[in-house]
Amino acid sequence: MRFAVLSDVHANLTAFEAVLADMDEQGVDRALHLGDIVGYGPDPEECVNLMRARSIPSVLGNHEQAMLSDKAKRWFNTSSRKAVDITDSLISEETRQWLATLPTSIAFDRYRFVHGFPKDNAFFYLYQANNEKLEQAFSSMVMAICFVGHTHMLEHVEWDGLEVSRKELPLGRTRLNPLAKHILNVGSVGQPRDDFNYHAKYVLFDADVWDIEVRSVEYDYQSVARRIIARGIPGTYAMRLSGPGNL
């Protein structure tokens, strides 16, 4: 079985469409999304509609939770809270009701899918976890692999039962140790921060050979950055796509 794992589309419809086109060319048996369909970008309603039209299961991200709860909104800083409030004004009640149905995690076979950190935390970042916390997480993991997003950065954390190792998950293919447990951060489709270029990131996983491939997909980032600014969303989220002076 070969499946695609996407995360953090963040209302970037242009990047999402480009990733879906690439995914279709590669051929996959199924696809899953790790949360934050909405937030930061200009097209939250359209991204949710496309996710639903493609029947891609998604877990609940912290930005989805902010659409459902004032308490969740208070977690965000001033800049991201403004983006959250604008997103809130752009989605329909039907979309809000659909977001409320999303689970905090998905599991099948030997794999678990969450937004932030296992078991089902949507607010804790992988980079915040020290080795002790990682060992505790791995010890309690029933699944062999947990796929996460939230940080927008590619990362591979491995535990062989004795020690934790962590490294960047590189572009291209990586063969995983089938005797170890892994936490894999798949980066971001709509707001990548791993190398601060605009390419949309997602991964393909071949469950038959334990081979993971990081895909980097080009799209018209400048038009998205301009539309972020036109929506009144803080410009920092446009700059993260395009870099200074490129709008």
C-alpha cells in the first residue's frame, strides 16, 4: 500500500491544488491530512470544500479548534489571532459544522496520524519535546509510526528502544528501520517553514518497503501572497511564502 500524508494546507488553495495534481501523477492508494486546513491563507472555505470533494480524511488541527472555541482562540498570539479572526469570517456555518466532526487522531494498521504530538495533541510542537518526553511518547505508542504536522518543518525522530535520534527529513526518499518506532513530521502544504522557500511539501509512504518520499511542489506563490495581504491577513504570512521584496 502506498499513501500520501499532507498537513497544514492553511487555506492556500493554489498550493493544495498543485499538491493534489502531483499526488495524482504519483498514484496513491489513499491520502490523509493532519489538520490545519484553514488559517493564514486566503481561501479557507475553498480548501475545506476541496478536501471534502476529494474525500481526504483529516484530523482536527489547532486552527480548526479555533473556529469552534473561544478558549482555543486564546492560545494564539496577536498576529496569528488576527489571521484566525479573519478566517472565522470567511467560512460558512456548514463548514464550521463539518470541522466539528473531525477526529483528534486517525489510526489504521501500524500508523497513527495526529496534528501536533502523539497521542492526539493539536497544540504541542514536536520541537518542544526533549528526549525524555519523546521516550515517554514512544513507550506508550502502540503504532510503529506516528505522522505529525503543526511545526511546518520536516523532521524524523526514531527510537530503537534504547535511545532517541532526531534529524531533518530530507527531500527525496528515505528508507525507515522497520524494527524501530518513528515520529515523522511531514512539513506543510500551504505554509512551509523547513527551509523557508515557497515549495509545498508532503510525503508519500510505501508501507510494503517502509520507504518515505518527501515531495516538493512548485506553485504560484506570489499570487497567494498578494491575496493574503488583500484579505487583511498579517503580511508575515505572505512573507513566509515569498520572501521579502518578492510580492
